[in-house]
Amino acid sequence: MKKVTLFLSLAATVLSLASCEKELDNVNTPDQAAAVPAVSRLTVEEKTSLLTSGDWKLTSMTASSGQTETNLLVMLKADERDNLSKFQAAGKFVQDEGAAKRTEETPQESEGVWAFSTDGSQLSVTNAGTTTQYDIADVSASSLTLTRTNTDAEGKTTIIKSVYAH
């Protein structure tokens, strides 16, 4: 008899917790539906102003494929982790090697170009003869988040997310 009472009490507790979760979901749904990423509300001019406001240092870099996420920042060598990216007016891009350089012969800076897509949702960066296309996940006065999607020959998709800060 005690086991039946205990079982019924446990079942009632689980059901009441499940119903609370649904109520919270219903309360949050209007906010979630109304939420629009701040970056999509910015004009290309506003994004340009934020992007060109200073030097950007990589603070996080991850690769995500399905259910696994890998920290790529820890795999970068010290001379790559201290680099600064500079987006300048008129589409000029400068990659500064920072204090640590791979070799003494490595130039302190390399130059390239950058441009937004027409709608400002993507950023194209060309440096050292290589062009990389990024989706802009976020840009603010202090943070820049870029993503790019790679698909291998087998059709496996990996999303690379790079986060920069001033």
C-alpha cells in the first residue's frame, strides 16, 4: 500500500512539473516570436560604422557538425591567436600579426579587401589571395560574430563560428 501511495505521489509531482513547463513555454512564446536578431535591424551603413570602429581580436572559434562542437581557438598557435583584424574605410582590410610572429621575416601586416553583400547579411574578406564569405551573426560596438558553412565531399556540413572583440 505504501508503494502505491509513493508511486501516485511521484506521478502527480511529475505531471505538475510538466504542466508548469508548458505554462512557461506559453508565456515565452510571444516574446520569442517577436524577437528579431539585432543585426538584421541594422543598415549596411550602421554595420560599416561598427565594423570599422577599431581592431578586432579573435576570442572564440568553434566548429559545429551535428551534435559535436570543437574548440578551434585552442588549436591555433600563439602567433595566430594574437592577430588583429582591421576593417578600414573604403573596403580596406589589414591583418596585423600582433606581438608574436611565426618568423622574423613574416611581415607585420598583410592587406586585403572586404565588402558587405547588398543586403548586409554577409561579409566577404579577401586576404593573401584567398576570399572567404561569412554570414554576419552579430555585430555591435564590442563584439563581432561571423559564421561560415563548409560542406565536404561526402555532404557533411560543418559550421565555423568566429567571435571577435575590441
